[in-house]
Amino acid sequence: MDLAVKFFLPLLLLGLVAVTFSQDDGYGQCERTVMEWKSAALDVDVKEDKHKLQELLFFLHVPRTGGRSYFHCFLKKLYPNALECPHSYDKLRFDPRKPNCRLLVTHDDYSMMTKLPRKKTSVVTILRNPTDRVFSTYEFSIEVAARFLIYPNLTSAVRMASRIRKKTNSVSTLDIWPWKYLVPWMREDLFSRRDVRKFKEHNVTKSSDSYNVEDMAMPLHKYIKDPVAQDIIHNGATFQVAGLTNNSCHAESHEVRHCVHKYRSLGTHVLEVARKRLDDMLYVGLTEDHKESATMFGNVVGSQVISQLMEKSDKEPAVNSKQGQNLHILKSLPSSIHLNRTTENMNIEGTSGNANVKNENMTVGKLMQAYESCTRGLRKTQAGRRTTSLQKIAPVNFSKEARRKVPEAVLKQIEELNSLDVELYKHAQKLFAKQNKQTTQKISVPETLTGALYIPSDALSWELLLIVLASLTIPVSLFVYTQARRRTFKVKI
């Protein structure tokens, strides 16, 4: 017995050492992989003036941050179709060599920069409170998936969706990352639950929490724990800005992402890269500060786009009638542009054949007026579509009020699962406050009065109002004084 113990004990110790060494080596290998990626990611030339709009504008659209409103209600009104990069949301068809490609809007991550002329490209993005973004992602993936419940079964739904996409030859939600993964996942889940309800023929269990109606849809607390959510949703903004999504152009992205998921401490290196990239962007907006973000986008980005395209139109007359028409629209008052509420792609109609529009230069003020009008229509359309979709899985009903009924434990878990995004969002808030302050300081009274820059009425400070009033009071006083002198002169005569 003693001999057996003496024989096996060294083997056991050797095995433990081997396992420990293997574990340490796994971490060491991952650390080297992440550090090599980080070194390459940070080893790039910094632009001389990051506040200047370059030839190409790359809108890195983080899902569920409100970027759709910016695309349709800002950028679509600024850039003629001829200057928009083809099929912006589909990287497989993206061709940066297209002549006059000046605008790229996509859910693709920062790795897309490897396909772009870095020094001639400006990047903008919008970030959102991580918890709200997870809520919105959950809601939208279920909302879109619920639209397929009009079909009798999953097979027919998939077949018809494929047939329609081929027939129309258009880019649908199912072609766009991350929805091409999340929507089919939820679609299969919804059909599965419907089949269970149909065969069991039991009543739906009532719940005061719309995010936990298990008979109808996957509960939120299960959704956030699923491997699909772990890979795509959690810390999604950080991975997208870092260029490490599962849709990345970088070959090493999968290995780096795997290492960060396995060893969470390595995530700080990814966060460092993401912070640096935000620092180098032309504009970083915040979904929660919607009005201030939109105003700053108009003043920082919109004003430079207008200036660039006006200069371009003066130097290069339109080659054909369509281009000429687009340039005419750019210089025209945009109030006639309205939202087509019947199309899935939210196309803007009313931009052609408008010969009666007064031909005067676009200003940021006019752009903001058009944006506010457009977003009202867009929100109304989206709300109607959501209501129609959710009727198919009632009593599920997503709203801000319903979110407040979600247990605190679930909210805390979402925050913990998105710890990198929480830190990146804090950094974005600091950048936003700094840029907002700089933009406000640049605004002068003459620019405000002429509409070259836009300031919402509720954002005007008392100091600025006093300056404006003073500038108006002086000429009025001189006018009154002059008139009084004239009357006195007449009386003397």
C-alpha cells in the first residue's frame, strides 16, 4: 500500500503541475495575442486636424443608438445619391473605388477602415447607455421576428422571405449585421413557442412583466445569458469600435474576441483601443442627449458637409441632369422633403420635380428644421410598425414603463455583462461634454443671426441673449435719437 502511494503521489503532483502550466500557458498565449493586436491597432498615424471633415465620411452605426434617424433625416438630405457609397449596409458589395464615393453608413465595425483611405476618412458614431441598448436590441430582434408569424410555420416563413428578397433584389434586415443572426434566432424561438401553445392548448400565463412572458417569447433574463447574446450583444459597442465583432474584416478578430471572453481581464486592452478611436473621431454623439447631439452633429458635421458640397458644386458643374437635380436640391430649402411612410427603407420622397422651391443656400438652421420634421414622421412610422408586430405576440408590449418593471437583479446582470461598454460610454460622455462646450464657444452672434450655425431656443444662455439684445438695442437707440433730432430741427425752422 505504501509502495502504491509512493508511486502514484509523484504522478498526481506531476499531473497537477501540468494542468496548472497548461492553464497559465493558455492565458499567456491569449495575452500575447491580444497585446499583438493592440500594438498594431494603436500604431496608426494620427490626423493633423481630426476636427476637419475629410473627403469620405464613415458613419460607424452602432445598432440601436438612433443612427437610422441620422442617416435618413440628416445625411440623406445632405449627400446626393451619386455621392453615397453603394449598398452601405452590405460590406460584401462595398466598393470604395467607386468614383465620388463620399458617404459610407454601415453596421460594420471599425475594421472597415482597412478598406478605406485612412487619411482621407473621417469617422463619426453614436453611443447609448449599455443597459438601454441591450433592452432595445432584445425588443427589436423580437419585433422583426414576430412579423414572420403571419406564416403557418417556420419553413414557409423562411422560404417566402428568401423568395421575396430575391424577387425585389433589395437589402433587407436579414442581410444586415447583427440582425442576420439575431432575427433568425428569435424567429425560430417564436415559432417554437407558438407550436407549444397550439398543441398544449393552454392559456397564456399572465405576467405584469412584458419582458418575462415565457409562453410567447424568450424572457429577457434568458436572452442575455444565451451564447448568441454573449458573442454579439454584450460589450457590442466596444467590440464594434475596436473592430472585433464576428463580422470583422480582421482575420485575428475571432481569436482576440475568444481570449477576451475567456479571460475578462484582457478586455481592458480592447477598451483602451476603443477609447483611443473615439478620441480620434470627428464626432461622438449620445442617444440619451438626443437634442443636444443632433444640434452638435448639425453644427460640427452638417456645416462642413454643406461647405464641401457647395464648393464642389461651384467647381464641378453637374455632368448629367440627375446630378444637376441633386445639386439643386442641396441648395434648396429642404422643408418640402418628407418621409415616405409606406416603404420599408424609409425612402425620402418629394426631392424631385420641385421647380417652385426657392433656390437659396442651405444652412445648418434649415437642415435642423428638416431633421426635426423628418424624425417626427420616422418615429410615428416605427411606432406603428412595432404595434402591428407585437399584436401577434400579445400580451408582450415593450415600452419605457414596462422596462421599469424588470427586476433589479436582471438590470444589474446586464450591467455586469457589459462592463466594457459601461466604461466606454462614460468616456464618450466626457468627449461629448468637451466637444459640446467647444462648439458653443465658437458660436458668434452674427453667425447665430444669419443661421450659419444652429442653436435650439431652449439652449440659449442668458449671456448670449443679453448680447443679442444689446446688439439690437444700439441701432434702435440711434434710430430714435436721429428721428428726435430731425423733429427738433424742423421745429426750429
